[in-house]
Amino acid sequence: MTENILELRDVRTHFPIFTGFLVKKQTGSVKAVDGVTLSVRQGEVLGLVGESGCGKSTLARTILQLVPTTGGMVVLNGRNLGEASREEMQLCRRDLQMIFQDPYASLNPRMTVFAALAEPLLVHGICGKSEVQSHVEELMKLVGLAPRFARKYPHEFSGGQRQRIAIARALALKPKVIVADEPVSALDVSIQAQILNLLSELCTGMNLTLIFIAHDLSVVRHISDRVAVMYLGKIVELGPALDVIDRPSHPYTKALVSAIPVPNPDIERTRKRIVLAGDPPSPIDPPEGCAFHPRCPHAVDRCRQAVPPLVAAGPGREAACIRLGEIS
């Protein structure tokens, strides 16, 4: 895992706010993603975590160009996706696929499993009509579904089975990068484990690069090689999964980690939970300086004056905190 397959360079995704009826005027913007710089290596599983509203899903859709970038670049295999033509982008779609959060909504209820899996194969010319049957059966076996279910509709499957179909559809074009936007959050705990194990096996067996978005740090710790922590559209900590979750550096990451339950009553009773004051600031009007300072228990005056950059916080680790090294 030495070669970067995907690079985000100062990526910004802002949504304009307009007022007025006859004459519309832009009065502001929602800064959903605000200056994300990140590299993902070939064959790596990168976990992306943060509380709801921090910009994780918007960043995922920006990577796939489902939402256009306001600024910065998304570079896949050396190609800037923001400058790609429609024909070039269609070719890039083969290498870049997405697994959506809700398997109930991401599948067309009027299409059978066969039709859903055959469509990308035929549209992108992966195989002819005479070969599509065998390709669909191979995809279903790959995700643990019996080929005899191919003529059924999505409503005839459980939530876990639907998500397996969605994974099979994402694998149909043999992509190099898959973005999974909270793919297990809508599933039961026992089914979550099955889907996580399936994704892990597929990444290892097919040398897939996976960007795994979640809010559950224990799930991210299980599947990820590295973890990026987002807060209000920015990356505040980045590093190896075990290091970041077991020994967090940023105060925000420490608060997230303290919320992970421990399945030992004796240890759980003695743990100290870090409860953050207030609500996350609005992305329409983020605070000056460090965006986390209104809720940070360690904030000082200089935290309000400058936006902290990502700096080294250990081997292979970075954190965006002015007081890094001063707080424990």
C-alpha cells in the first residue's frame, strides 16, 4: 500500500443560500466540506468518522462527483475528476463506485436482482447479453447470495440481503475504489458483523480500496487501516486506526472515543465520559479560528484566532490542534 490511488487537494463543497422571490440574491453558503486534503493508498481501507452533520456524506458524494466541488481537486489515478468531460467521467465510473446507507432506498423496487446487476455490465460493455447470466451469478455468489434468487425483487429480501445486492452491484464493474456511506448503520447488529466481514474479505481478496464512512468508532476500528476524523467539514485527526482510537490526540477524537461502550461492567462503571458542551456550530457561519473551540474543554484565546493546520502527532499521524502536546 504505497501508491496513492485517490487524492483530495483542498476540497471544498459549499451550497449557496439564496433569498428573494423575483430577484434572488446569494446571502451565504453552507460550508459542508471546507478544505479537506487527503490521500488514499491502493488497497487501503480508510475509515471516515464524525458526528452527524460534519460533512462525511457530502465528502463521499463529492469524491464521486455526484455533487460538484466548489474548490480544490479530486484526483483519481492522476486524473482531475472536476475537469473530466462527460465521456471521461463515464470511464472513471468503472473505477469509482458507491454503496449507499439505506439498502431499501438504493435499489429500484421495479427491477429484479438480475436486472439491477446486469444493467451496469451492459451499459459499460463489460459483457454481451449472452454472457450476462453467468456474470450475474458470479456476482451473487461473491457476496453470499444464491443465484436462484436472481429473479426476485428487492422487497422479497431482508435488509442484510439487500445490502449484499448493493455490494454486488458496486462490484459489477470491478472498481478500484469503493465509497461505503454507513453501509451497516441500518442493519441489525448480527447482520452488521456479516456485512463487515464480507467487505473485509472482498478488500483483501480483490485488492480493493475502500473509504468506509461511519459514526460507530468500534466498527471503524475493526475494518479500517487508517482513520480520518471530521468536524464541521474539516479533517481534525488522521492516522492508523488502532493508534487514533486507542490513543487519540485531538480533544474531539477523545470525546468520540469516550462514548464507545466497553462490554465489561466493571470497567464501564469506572470510565469517565467526556461530554461536550453545546451543539455543533452551524456550517453556514462557522466560528473564527478552530471550529471546535466553542465546545473544547481545553480552548484558550489563541484557539479563537487561527485555524490550526494538520501537524505531525506521532508516526504516521496528524492532528489539527494548536495545543497539541500541551494537553493529555
